Amino acid sequence: MRSRDFARLRRARARVSFGGISRAGSPLLRYMLGQAANAAARRDERLRAFYRRLARKKTRRVAKTAVTRKLLVKLSVMLRENITAREFDMRGNTAGDTRGETRSEMTVA
């Protein structure tokens, strides 16, 4: 860690900042991930809602990058745990719910 980084951390006290998403890596891979995120945001209701919510607050470019990152995290978890997209989404339905009900069951009741 460089001295200026340490000074910034000391000033921030308990807050640690790692910076934004860099443009390092393969430009072709970034492009293809962006295209995949666009297609997923058109078809997946959750990603579409996430994109629209962010696009109201931030620029569309930032929203697209966030959707791309969210999709990449989803794909990496699916590959690591060998699950389908439906299983991944079902896990998300029950996260944080202490009663064990899914969100769809809660809206019906």
C-alpha cells in the first residue's frame, strides 16, 4: 500500500474504498458481457426492474454496468454450484425471510 493510500484510509477512518469497476481485461469480453446483460435485462423481469430503478438515479451507462456485474455474479454462482437460473432465483426469493415464505406466497396472502 502506498503512503497516499494509507493517508486516505486514515482520513476515512473505518471506511474502505476499493474504487470503481476498471476497464482492465479483454475489451471483447466486456463487450460480450454488455450485450448479454442487455438481452437479459429485456427478458428477465428482475434485471429489468433493477436496471430501470438504477437508470432513474444514475446514468444509463452506470445502470448497464451494474446489470452486467449482477449477471456475471449470477453466472459465476450458477457455474460454481452447478445450479440452474431458476434455482438461483428461488434462492433469492427466500433470502432474508425468517418465516420461510417466498415473496409470491406473501403477495397472495
